[in-house]
Amino acid sequence: MKATLIQTNAGTDRPKNLRDAEALIARAVEMDRPDLVVLPEYFEFYGGPSAGRVAAAEPLPGGAAYAAMQAAAKSHRVWIHAGSMVERIPGDASRAYNTTVVFNREGREVARYRKIHLFDVIAPDGHAYRESATVKAGDDVVLYDLEGLTVGCTICYDLRFSELFLALARGGADVIVVPAAFTLLTGKDHWEVLLRARAIETQTYVLASGQCGSYDAGGTVRQTYGHSLVCDPWGHVIARASDGVGFVTARVEPDEIRRVRALIPMSEHRTQMLTVGAR
């Protein structure tokens, strides 16, 4: 299987963001002929005042972003793991979901994942991020079948929680996808290290597609890290995007997954439960 990671620099102009994403998908399909295309977190709307994000939330299906990605999957005959979109919650005017939707080659929705771990931190530069103020957390662990490969879903901050990745591995994941908008300051120190660690721990391919560059966060300019990359099950980085908007493509080899798992049979050795203080 060939997988392409799209790297964007999205803002609050949804029509422009969608045109940019569609153009990158079309170019990637023309040049690399992937089976799977992965977009970043919030590829369709990012930045601005936090209240603006909730106001911009769309129903899924029914919104422009959903329709655009569904049409792209169908027209290009490619699987699209549509990063994440701002999903409207009926009856809740204060929060939205941060939601991945996956479309198969026919444009049919085959999976939906709502981000579980929300980014409520103070970054090293002093900027406060309070994702939970406007985003409602999901609670479902989601996997889907992609023509014989089992794919697990995560979003951005989920990367720091190995227990989610372990749950996906126990669910049979061969590939784990990480759409993200990692901050520049945390990304430069943690992004690659965490992605490689998750690939090694789960013995899966990890496909991580990120936002890059600067954006306006309601009057404050902030930076995302980019550096979209693919890790193989041994933890090697086998593809990496350059700085800036673009894409990168890599092969996912089922034989490599089997080889690594045969060398170090972690699933057989893993203790189901460890109790602190047990003798």
C-alpha cells in the first residue's frame, strides 16, 4: 500500500483551505498514485478566536469539508483519512467535536473518530491552550479495515498517551494514523521521538500528517511544526516532508510488519495487567 501525507497551512478561510487540500490531493494522486491520502488535524478550518471555531462547526455529513473529501475520494478512487474537521454537536452551542472521517474509494464513510485527549496545557512560550473549552472529547477507540490492513485512529495530542496506542495495537492495528497541528515549541523536541516510540511499542506503521507554519489565533500569531513523517514498525523514519506546504509518500509493507513482530513477539509477551506493589 502507498500512503501520502498532505501537509497544509490552514487558516480560517474554509473555501481556500478546501481548494488547497483538493489541489494537493490531486497533485499527489497524479504524481505518486497512493492508495491512502492522510490530511492534518483541522485541515479545513484552523485558528481565529476559539468561539469562532465553534461557530464554524459543520454537520457531518452536510458540511462543505465532508462533501469535498467525499467527492475527492470518489473522483480519484483513493482512500482519504480526512485529518480532522470541526463537527457540530446538535444542541450544544458552546462546543464541537474534533473529528476524523475516513472515506473509501467509492466515497463512502467507513470510520469516524472523535479526539479523546484534549490539549489543555501552557506551552513553553507561555501561551495557554484550552481545547476543552470549545471541544467535547470523544470516548471511542476506532479502527477500520483498509483492504486487508487494520488502521487505528488518533489525533494530535493523543500521541502522548501510549495506552490509546496500545489499545489500538490490541485491536489488531497494522497502521496508526496521527493527523496533527503540533506546536512548534513542543514539536521540535517531542514530535519525532514520540512517533518513533509509538511505532516501536505497537510494531505498526505510524503515519503522521501535520499542519505547518504560522496562523492567527485570535490576534496572536502562533506556529505549527509540520515535519509530517512515516515511521515503520522498527521505528525508522522512512519518509519526511520538507518545511512548508506539500506532501510526502511512502510504502506500507505488510511483510515488514510480520518480520518485525516475528523478531520481537511483543503481543505474546505483553502482560495483560500490571498491578503496582504486586508480588
